Amino acid sequence: MGEQSTSRAEPTDGLRFEYEKHQPTSWNRQAFGFEAVGIYRAILRQASVIELVRNLLYRAYLAYMGEEGGRFIEYCFKEMDRLPTSPDINEIQAVFLRTREEFRKRKLYDLYLGSFRSADLERTIQMAGRENLVGTVVDVGAGDNGFGRLLRKRGITSRVVGIDVVRPYDVQVCESPALHFLLSGKSETLPKCAIRELLDGEPVQVVVNRFSLHHMTRAEQTRILEAEKEIMAPDGRIVVIEDAYSFNLTPQGYYNDKSLHRRMINLGSRELVHLFIAGLDVAGHFWREKNQPFPWTYNSVEGWVSTFNRLGFSIMESRYFGLGLMPPVPTAVFVLSPLT
């Protein structure tokens, strides 16, 4: 499936932003990263992208965090409006720190961990389909194992092994007899031996990649998907849930907001759509936490289909949900078989 002729060629290794060549010693790169600075600068030059990010986040936070959530988004964009056209690193860092402090001050972090995140995880199950999450599950990019805990709570899965490159802060909530966590040394590496040992030879029915692949380069995505094939049961499946868009497909189901999706497509190019999604990712992480996984390598639905075909996967199901309030990113779901 091809994109509209109005779109420009997609970068071969994801969207890359211009950023500072030298890092000031007073600046903690872990606080927000070079690419976030580039995203902020690029967004400041694109009024249509700013307005769409603002509109979507305001509606999502208002819906799931109440009036205080809506007021917080208004505060954040007022802070952005105060920035000069070409802000330096320190000016952008100050905005991140002020908005993060405001997020905590307004007690929105507790709301995020409650109603907002709960709705996000529940919607993920609905999008993927309960029937595609049954059995022993390996969750790649699991964070604090919140998705695994919900799968176990709902009685959907028998066991869940969550994997991430960073150990969750609260180890107690991420592990139980049927819920495990494994630390992976690199984003593109699966601890395959540790998984097999932990499961004592039990086959893996499902591998879930939930909004994790876009935090890898194209080459890393290839390595992780090929590694996932090696731990799968012959009749197993890989579920990919990703930030994705399409200039051609009509969104499915009631999750999408047709007016928001139309505005996203009307941005007119892949680069601007990538910038829009990156802006949502920056907002989704830096108001809540100090660290952010880089890089951001986005893809169209058609681009993902091409990747899966190239790697020898059979696409059993694919659904494009477009853009809606929860999750507040354009979303596609693919269910893959490791056998062609």
C-alpha cells in the first residue's frame, strides 16, 4: 500500500532532529535527552503541529483527569508560548522542570497512575483482543509490569514475563508467582536463556510489543523481532501495538476521533506526522518522569506491513484505530505468526 503522493520520502532510520553538538557540563542528558530538545525546537516552528498536540492532550487529560488535567495542559502550553523562536538548551530544560514540578504539585501523578493509566491499559486489551493474549506471555518493554498485572488480574493469561532495559523502581509490585520481570542488557536483545530457564521449558504462546518498538532503531527492531521468533511456540503469535498512521486507511472501531484523525492527515507529510507523534511522546513522558527511552523511530501502517513481510512473518490480523483520546496517539495493532 503506498502513501499519498503529497508525502515526502520517509527517513531510512526514523525522524532525526537537529540538536546541539556539545553538551554543557551543567546539563543532565538523562533528564530529557538531546532529541527532546530538537523536538521542542521543531514544534515551535510548526503552528499546525502545536495546535493539534495541544487540542488532543487537552481533551484527553480533561476526559481522564478532570478539570485539573485540562488546566495543566493549558499551563504547559503557556510555558511553551513563552519560549523564544530558537530557545537554547537551558531554556528548554527550565520548561521541562517547571512542568514536571507542576504535574506533581497538582497531584496529577496519582491520577495518571489511577484512572488515566488504567483506561490506557484496558483499551490496549480491547484493541489487541483478549483471545490474542491467552497463554504464557512475554511482554517486551514492560516498564513496571503494569500490563502484565492487569492481564493476570483479568485472568486472561496463565503467566507473564515482563522484560525491559531498566529495572522498575518498585520491585514488589512487578513480581509474583505468575508474574516475573527480567532485565535485558540492550534494547534489541532478548534474554532468551533466562526466559527458558524461568519458564522451565514452558512454551511461549504470546510475545507482546506494546509501544516499545519505536524506541529502537530500524536495525534493532529487526533483531528483536527475529529473536522473538526463537522463543515462540510453533503455534504462537506476536502482538505488535504501535504508534502508527496511514494516509490511505480508514480507522476502525469507536476508538478513533474522525476530526482529529483528519487533522493529523492534513498535516500533509510524513515528517510532520512523525513530529506530531514525537511531540505527544515527549509530553507523555517528561511531565511524569525524568528519563525517556530514545530514539523515536516511527512508521506508517504500510511501513510496518512491509517490515513484517520482509522478516517472514504471516500477518494474521491487522487493525488501524487512527487517532483518539485513549491512547492519545495514532495506533495500529498487528497479530503475527512466526510461520509463513
